[in-house]
Amino acid sequence: MSAPASQVIAYDVYRVRIPLVTPYHLSKVYGTLTHSDVLILRIETSTGLVGWGEADPGGIRFTGDTPESTMQEVHRGVFQPILGQELNNWKGPQSPLPTGGSLAAACDVAMHDALGHYHQKPVWELLGTRHHQKLELLWPTSSGTASDDLAVIQPKLSEGFRTFMLKMGDKPILEELGRLKQVFAALPKDAHLMTDANQGWTREEAKEFFQNVQDLPLVLVEQPLVADDLEGLNDLRQYGVPISVDESLQNPENAREIIAKGAADIFSIKISKNGGLLRGLEIGKAVEADNKRVMMNSMIELGITQSASLHLGTVLPNLVPFGHAYMSTLRMSDDVTDFSDWIQSGTVRLPEAPGSNINMVRAPICQLATRVFIPPTELIMAS
Ligand SMILES: [Mg+2]
């Protein structure tokens, strides 16, 4: 007997804006972030299942969208085509739903959450084979001085963190090199250091940086150049320091082009940037086929996206052997989920439960923006 149909009959969209514990200063391209500003999508199905998704717009210079522009899309009915979708037929967001970016991610994550409940399986089991029981976390620092970095890093070392990401891209290269050497000198031998310039350097600045870090055990340099300068990134690989792509990698097509042009060693997957779990998985498989590695990264996001990202990371065999960005909720003054409870001593472990495993412990802080549903009479006619 075939499984009973379960189709989406209603959705709610919420806007949630949560202050960061500490403002986050990035490169000169992005300035300083003070809040996580996200949209939450809740779907309901005809068999009473619920799924949660989250859209984390990264801003015009990063992903091309903002909290305001995504909310306008919602009011224009961008999620409307999710009504009537059958859980079991879900193959990722297809047109007329958005097919990339944070709105697509919200749909895909919500559908997988509900699908996991439908099959009584954790989401990772819908995606592939488990390769990791737990994953290490990284901790980022703002663009600043070595003493600013160490003031953040020292307490995190005591908590068990061993991977740190220094944000760069808004100061002279000589200053950044001095900062990096000072931080390295203060770290224990088992710690890992990476930098992220967030597109903040010219080719000349990046070359100056790379020429001077060849003797340092940097685990990666992320996005030293503007997103579309794949030729420049390929040229920088001559220095032998692993290069990670983040802003350059918005979708699976980008991944294939980056691979074809030899523009990266490491691929920074973010569920919300990349359009959800299935697009992220597609990128992961393309990267694996080219014998390259993936770092699971994050936007300034809440526990719904973090959980989905952990389910995906769990099934990717080719992850970098150091920290991943599963610390986002620890940087918030609040969250809608209990994701932070899964983190201990600088590592994160998935609990065993169906769906995305998250508990929406703080759902009441979500502000309902819109509710759309199929009237019961139409549902009867459609079935
Ligand atoms: Mg980055």
C-alpha cells in the first residue's frame, strides 16, 4: 500500500530580528553587523505535519538580497506555489518557487523537516550516509587588532574551541600580517587559524598577503578577491596556501565553474546562501568528485538553518578536518530553537530524532508577518 499523501495546505512567515551579543566588524565591503535579521517559514500539511525553514538574506553585496527585499517578495506571494506541494514528490524548490538563495533555502529546509517527520527519519538520512558523529566548531573574530583577536580567542580556547577565523579586508596588508603573526605566536600548537577577507583585497593586496604567509600554517584564506575574479583566485593558488570560496559560490553552477577554472581548494557551503539542502548536497558532491574539500559555513543565522546545515555536513565525507561554522546561535542574544544545547566543548552533535531535530523553544518571539492557506473546500476538490 502506498504511503498516504501529505500536501502543504498552509504556510506562515515570520520576521525575527535578534541582536548579536557583540557587533561583528567585517571587511570594508560589509561594515559592521549588529543583528540577525531573518524570515521564518512554517508549513503545515494535510496530515497535520509541520516543517520549519529559515531565510537568511546576506545583503546586496553578498547574496543580492536583504531582509526588506525578501519580505517584499513574501508579500508578493513568492511562497504561494508551495501550497499543494506533495511532500513525497519534493525534489528541491523548482520554478515558480525561487530556485536559489535564502527564499529557496527556507522552502527546502521546511519541506525536508516535514518530510523527516513523515518518514520518521532524521533529515540527514533523507540526504545520504552519515559520515560524522560530531563536528568541530570554529569561532570568528571581528576585523581588528591582534589584542582584540586574543581577547576573544583566549576564553574560547578554554571552552574547547581550536579553530579561529580572523576577519580581514579593511586594513593595510602589512598591518594584517603583523596581526596574524602575533595571534599565531599566542596560540597552542593544536589550534587552527584561517582568515576571511570578504572580497576586501585587490589582486595586488592579496598577492602581498599570500607571498608573506607561505611559511605560516594557515588552514585557509577565504574570499581574498571579489566574487567573480576566478582568474585572480586561480593565480593566487600558486602560493600553496589553501583558498576557500564563499561569495563566489552562490549555487551549484558556480561550483562547477570554480572547479573548471581551478579557482579554489575549499568550498564554503552555506544552506541559506546556496538555496537549501539539495543544492548544498549537489555542490558537496561536485566538490568531492574533484577531490576538494568543503567547509560548512554560516550566515548570521538562527538554529533552523544551523540545524539543517548540520544535517547536510553529517553526510558529506569530504569536510575539512578542522572547525565549521556551527556557532552562529552562540553569538545571538536569543534564538527560536534549542540548537545551542547541541554544542559542547567546541563541538556539535546531532540528537537522534525525526525531522530537523530542533525544538522551537522560543517560537513566541517570532512576529507573524503573513499567513496563507488553502481553504478546506478547495483541498477537497483538489484531492
Ligand atoms: Mg566568508
